[in-house]
Amino acid sequence: MTTATVTYSIKSDRTFLKEVRDKVRSFLSDISDEVERNRIVLAIDEALSNIIIHGYEKNNLFGDITIAMQREKNMVVITLTDTAPPFNPLEYYRTLTNNTDTYKESGRGIKTYLTIMSATYRRNNDGTNQLTLFKEIN
């Protein structure tokens, strides 16, 4: 497969989640393993839901989220960029796993997408959060 990239933006509203799931599923349509394709769609849905609910809604904010999907050979890379307050889900998850009482109440979405895909987080100089999820596929 040659390199493929698709980028688009949505508003921070849960009503866009189905649209994103459909676009991710379409972008990954050449993956023959339907279970693996659906797992990646689930991971992106969980990460995006967390951004909308905990980044924007919880803070009574509204903004845009950019979704950049890339494919190169056997790698899928999906980057979610938002303007919500700073939040590093990877650090939050590490903290939760060390506190079993809190972990029972929070962090299940993060655990879901980290079980399916690898991830990096960074806070950009322009004030945006950037969560990149990536996975090697056959």
C-alpha cells in the first residue's frame, strides 16, 4: 500500500462520533481482518469520546477536534488534536493504575484504547493537545 493521509475536523459534540467511526472504518477498509479493523475503530471512538466529554463538556467549552489518519505499509497512525485544557491521558492512566480505588471509577476508556493501540501525547506550543494512536497491522 502506498502512503495515504486523510485529515478533517469536527466540532466537540458527541453527535459527530458516528461520523468519525464511519470515516475511520472506511479509511481502514483494506484491512482484511474485520475484528482488527473494528478494534481500531473502537480505540479511536474511546479516545475521541474522552476528549469531547472530559476535555470540552466537563469544562463547559466548545471547540474543534482535528483527526489526521495516516497509512503507510503496515502502520496505522491516527492523531487527534484539540484545543481543550491540557490533559495527558497517558500520565493520568499511570496515576490511576497506582491507585486501585480511583481506578475502579475512572480510566476504562483510556485502558481500552491503550490495550488496542500504542499512544503518545504532547502539548503543542500553540496550546493544543495532540494524542497519537498507532498500530502495526498485517
